[in-house]
Amino acid sequence: MSRTPQGQRASLDKQPHEVAAMFDGVAERYDLTNTVISLGQDRSWRRSTRAALGLRPGERVLDVGAGTGVSTRELAQSGAYAVGADLSLGMLYAGKRARPEVPLLAGDALRLPFADASFDAVTISFALRNVNDTDAALRELARVTRPGGRLVVCEFSTPVNPAFRTVYLSYLMRSLPVVARTVSSNPDAYVYLAESVRAWPDQAALAGRVAAAGWGRVAWRNLTGGVVALHRGIRE
């Protein structure tokens, strides 16, 4: 764990205890900080994730890396039964205080506490990047999804326009930590965020990993010019 006078952040080898401790440290103002640094786009990204899952009333959907449950609550608006799981107890406690009606429980993306084929759909938003074994996490998501069930991964990605990509990367590495200092309880965590986004595979590379983990009909759609991408798959 990297430690500074301002706080702490996980290293890019993404050890679970480091990631959990880092998110514990940002839990209280996490939702506000996300809205500020995304310039309000986080709301539309959540709506797009819900739409891509094609949820129907009565279905069961698992939201992995749910944090405070704001994404889980969005999924529940479809009429499906939505349950959130997260590694950070601090995030879960903050979520329980803010959204007591949302089912949230502790769970590691690599060892989900559910039986095989428990869900009609699964999703993970801005959290797959924080797991130290991406491929194992994608296989674990497949394990808890019924055959024919759906996956949507919502994650930061690579802007498709080269000029915009240059501006975006400059914002990540220079401006984002400065913005985070004004609203976050642990701005150093957002240095890790910037570094982890820059190191993350692009759209095509991630699609290949999703397919290799047992998901069929894999496709992706860019949001906000590729700042975020939705990757979809069907459980084979």
C-alpha cells in the first residue's frame, strides 16, 4: 500500500486487502466524487448499463463491485431483483446508511458467495479493473450466471479519437487528482484510478478476454467517445 500524508492508494498489482482499504478510505464521499470527476456522466453510464442488460421484472441480477449500491438501485428500477456485492466493508456500510432498501453484501469477485447459475444477469461497473485476476473474475461471473444469461461490463476504456485521447489522458494524470482533492476524503486513491485506467486494455483486447472466459456473442459499445465501454456477452 502506498501511503502519503493525504491518504493511501492501492498499487497496480491490486492485492485485495489494499484495494479494500483504499475504497474504505473514500467511501463517505465516493458517490459525490464520482459525479464531480465524471462531469455528471456517471448517471448516464448507469442508465446505459441497465438498458444493455435488458432486465425484465422478476429476473435476478447481480451487481459486482457495487460499492455503495447506487448502481444496484439503478438496476432495480427495471423491476428485476438486484443484489450488490463488494469487497470493501466501508463502502457497504456507507451504502446501507444511504440506501437501506438495497440488498448489499460482502463478496470477492474471485469467490462469489452464490451457487452456480443463480442469476439471470450479472454486471460489474468500474471494478473489474481493480481485480488482480481479470480472467478468473470473468469466469466466476460466468459460474453464477444461468446458461443464456447476460453479462455487461461497464469500465473505463480507450477514447477512439486520437486528439481527444491525448486530452483525456492529460486530464487523468494531471487534473483528476487536483479535482479529487476538493471533494474526496482520500484524493491519493484517485492517483491509483488514473494509473489503473491508463494501464487497462482497450476495447478489442478486453472483448477477447471476455470471450475466452466462456461468454459468447461478445460485443461492445462506446460511451462518451470511448472514455467508457460496455462489453456484453451471453453465458454459453
